[in-house]
Amino acid sequence: MSIPMQNQGKPITTHDMVVVHRMFRREFREAAGRVRGVRHGSRAQIRLVADRLALLLDTLHHHHAGEDRLLWPKLAERVPGHAELWKRMQGQHAELSGRLARAGALLGPWAAGAGSARGEELAAALEEAARAVEEHFDEEEREALPLAPGVVSQAEWDEIGAAAVAAVPRSRQFTVLGMILKDTDPGEQILIMAHLPLPPRVLWRAVGERGFRRLEERLAAAVGHG
């Protein structure tokens, strides 16, 4: 049976998803080192690292929830010859959910001053999550995302981005945006900013970008604390 094309216009680009994945890859690679690096920092520095890690865990959870709700069911219906792939994607999400929950359960006690032993346990959990993140994104980008253009419309793809933005608390949106834009080129910046309404784009350039740079400087100083 032939699958009807859902996108009769210009095929979507999925590179914005790859850019978001790049952020998650980098942040998870650095996560354990941040926990270990701030081990002897002040309570304020530890809270700064803990806040960044909590935001990272929560943002990945919502990213995957959006895919589970808005992407995989459409692809499973419209590209049915890849049923095992969709099962693996959802299975990897479930596995990662467990890893994120474990790291989250360790994060609170560590931030509250539970000691270096709990910090090492948290760092190890974050390293395990980082490996799982890399493996999942590798397969998703290699096998799953190339199937979306042609069967997912631009409006449907934009809905995934809008849901991801809506899931982030407004007070943290510029932090997440800064995390995503951190390693982007000018073309990728345009691609990501297109998901935002005009007012946040203006505010980002006016105050958000500068505020994120200051936050990054404070985080680097916290992790470098001897």
C-alpha cells in the first residue's frame, strides 16, 4: 500500500532537531564533570550547578514526551515498514526516563549538602545517562529523522517545536535558548529562532543573550572552584 504524502510543499528540514540534540549531548557530557568540579564549592555555587542539571533533566524529559506524543505515532502510521525502529525509539525513551529519574532523585540530596559520596553517585548516574543519550540520538538521527521529510508537514513539525517551547517555564526559556544556541552557526541560529514569536526574539537580543553569557561565566567559575 502506498503512503500518501502529507507534505505537498517543500519538505521539512529536521536539522533543528539535530541542533537541539547537540545541546543535550554537550550538556550531558559536561554534567558529571560539573558535579565533581564543584564538590568543594560554596552552597551558592552548588545550587547554581544543581539548577542547571535540574533544568537539563526536565528539558530532555519534555523533549522526549513531545516526540512520543507528536512524532512517533505519525511516523509509525505513515511509514509502517519500520515498526521495529519506532519500538526501539520509544523503548530508548523509556530507558532514558528511568536514568533521568535516578539522576533527579540523587540531585536534590546532593544539592542539599549530602556529601561527596552522594556527589560521586550522582556523577556516575549522569555519566550513564550521557552514554544512553549519545546512543539514542545517534540512532534517531541516522535511522528515524531521515524518514520524516515528505510524510510530516511543516505545520506538524512546527507543533513539536512549539510544544517544546511551551514546556519550558518562562523564567528559564532564555537559559534553554542560550544552551541551544551556544554551538550554532548563523544559519542554525535563524532556524532555531524561527520557532519563537517576535517578542522573545527581540528580548533575547536585547537582554537575554547577555544574561546567558553572565550565567555561563558564573557556572564556569563555580565548576573551576578549587
